[in-house]
Amino acid sequence: MSTTSTSKQVLGQFITALSTKQPTPGGGAAAAVGAAVGAAAAQMSAAYTQRKKDKESGAAEKANRLIASIHLEIFLDAADEDAIAYADLQRTWKDSDMSKEEKEKIEARALAVPVHLMETCHQNIKSIHEFLPYCNPNITSDAKVGIHQLAGAMRAAYQTAMVNSPSEDGKVLVDC
């Protein structure tokens, strides 16, 4: 398991760590970092919607609201939370002395992390979509990149949720 916080790593270091045979960072962290990239692209499109005519038309105010509504650190924190939750989930598979209550708490957290990421991606996609008609037309492609990156991250987080989801018999579902 990588012990360096995702938000503190150089992108190349994160990608190298992701490519190795170790449990974390894994797909959940990849989804979260992908979401951060998408959200950042959308914020950039809003930052470029600050021209004089954008201010006069009210588009700049809508852009400022979009910028304020996107919190990149939430996505990077989710990458770290995923690593912790997954390491704990792995413990439940090996620790036969663990109480049922503790195991259920760990399983719930392992499921909550990707579900929260999905919800955050969805909310950000809605905000970007509402902003699109006001976006500087020379940079709408970046806002749309944000939507597509967030949608991909949301689908990836869904797969993580499926893997982390406890089944009826106590085993983790892996048939996604």
C-alpha cells in the first residue's frame, strides 16, 4: 500500500504506483483522480468566462458560482479514503476474530467511499451542465471534458462500489 497521500504525489508517481502489483492505490483512487482532473477542466472553462462581455451579461457570475461549487480536494481526499477503506476491507477477509459489528462497519465504509464519489461527480456534472449555456464559447470543450471525465469517474466508482459491496452471504461481490 502506498503511504504517500494522493494529493501530495506528483502525477507520474501516482500513475506508477497505480500500475504496480499492490492493492492501493487502485481503481477507487483512479476514479477519484480522474474526477479531480475533470472538475479542474470545468473550473478552467469557468475561469475563462470572465471577459468584459461575460461580466456584463451575467455569465461571469454564473462562472464564479461554478468555480465556488467545485472542491477539487474532495476528489483527492476520496482517493486517500479509498485506500484506507480498502485496506480495512482486506483485513475483514483475513481476521477471523473480528466481530460481526466491526466487519459490518468496515464494509459500510468501503461502500460509502465510492458511493459518495459517485454522488459528488453527479452533482458536479449537473452544475457544469447548467453553466454550459453561459460558458465562453471558445472553451466549452473544456467544460464538456469535465462532464465526460466526471461521468467516467462516476462509472468507475460504481464498479468499485460493486466490488466493495457485501453480499447476502458475507462475501464481497466481484461479478460486475
